[in-house]
Amino acid sequence: MATNTKLDSLVINYLTQSQYDHAKSAGTLNANQIYMTPASSGSTYTLPMASSDTLGGVKIGDHINRDITGAIYLSEADFDTFGVVKLGSNISRSVRDGTISVATGSTSVLGVLKVGSNITVNSGTISLTKTNVTSALGYTPPTTDTKYTLPTGNASTLGGVKLSDSTSSTSSTNGGIAATPAAVKAAIAEAKLAAWPIGSIYMSVSNTSPASLFGGTWASISGRFLLGASSSYPAGGTGGESTHKLTQSELPNYSLSVTNGSNVIRSKTGNSADAYVQTQSGGWGIPNWESKTVTVASGGSGEAHNNMPPYLVVYMWKRTK
């Protein structure tokens, strides 16, 4: 007798070999059911190969294992091995149908991205074509090496400039030449020195030489006043003295006179005058007059006198080269 066991919609029939042979001969076997017969001693049964339409046996392949109870399980997946994986961050599974979803990628989230415009996808490979680049740029790039010359930069145009260490350039803002810091520093130094041309006189109450301030070669001037040049005193001339001793010719014009007195009388003839001095009585009360030279007393020591006006002492230099 046949025994039927139903597992959901699956029916397994246990038949003796003769029952199975009779049903098969009669054409009463159901293709949707399983029929099992006792194995004969020493006989083997080979399951049909399982497929999408046929229930049968399967061969355990790579990365699939079976434990001692016969349970089948997958190996843990890694970079080189297919297998089961644990869902990590940014990956979710639908409870309803088991669908696995990856989060949308962003600047802070690792996830899937949608391919935008100007990007080509072919068999899962993302690439940029010349057409993509041309479309994104808005113009067609050159197909060969092309040199681009910047316009000359000036006060109103953005462009290229040349750097120069020269301080003698006379280029304007349209010349496309820009001074380096070294050129600017040198130009300032040259301007300082140019403000003091050769022959200039530098004065200061500080004894710092102008050579260390402006450059150039300077000669120290000491013990002299400055005098404005004229036809009588040409520029560069020297002279004068700090003290002076008067000579006879430098004395002012003067005259001396002898006043008549009781013992002195004068007689004048033209522009000359003679002095007569009473020396003694000639008797009978008559004075005795003799002609004498009248001497005027002298004074002074003949020393030199100070010849300088009020002054302020400063350091002075003259640029010589």
C-alpha cells in the first residue's frame, strides 16, 4: 500500500518496487510528486540533477560548507572569497521583501551616486569622452599642443608682466614690466642719492656721515662758515679768519691837536703848526720859548680781536662724487 506524506504542497510516495513498476507501466505516476522505493541490497540510486524545473541533487561548490549535521552554510566573504556578508553602515534591508539598499552618497556619506550629465557609462564603467568634456567646457579644446599668449598687463587689463631688476627703465603701465622688490629698493636708494648731487653741502647736529645715509663720497668740512657766492666771492673759494690783528693802514683816520696853555703856544703857517714850550725865564720876567716836538702818549697791547658773528656749530660734509 502506498503511504502519502504531504509537506505543504509536496507529496512523497513510499512504494514497493513492484508497486512503482506497476504504476509506471500503467502511466499513473504524478510528475509533481516524489516516489521512493526501498533500496535493494547493493543497489545505488542517483538523483537527477536539479534545475529550475527539476527537483534533484546539487553539488556543493566553492565557498559552501556542510557541518556534521548535514546543514549547509556559506563561508564568510572577504576580498578574495564569495560568501555571506554582514550589512554595515549606509546599507539597509527591507523587512518586507529582503531588498538590500545602499545609502545615497554625499560629501559626508559613502554610498551610491547617480551618474550626471557629461559622463558616459558603458558596461558599468564610468568614463569621460571628448564630447563630455566639450559639452562641460562649452567650447572645443584644441586637438594639438597650443601655446596661449597672455595679453600684456597694464593698469586696466589683466595679463602677463615681465619682472625686472632694472631701476633705469622708463616703461609706463602699458609696458608690461613690473619691478621686483630688489628693483624698488635700489630705486629708493638711487632717489635718495640723486637728491644730493655732487657739490651738495649736508649739515646736521648729528655726526652720522651722509655716505651711510645716501651713499656717495663726502668730504668733511670743519672750522668754516658758509658764504653765498657772488662775483666777488666765486663758489668754492675759501678765506677769512677767526681772529684778526689790525694793521696801521686798517686804523680809522684821526688827528691830534695841542691846545694853547700857560706853557704851550702854537704858531700856524698854512696847514702846519709848530708848538713852542716855555722852558725858563729870561730875566726881568720875560719867558724863554723853545720849539719842541709834542709827544702824545700811546696805549693798547696790539693783540688780535675776535672776528666771528653769533653762531651755531654743526657737522658739515660736501659731496665729492
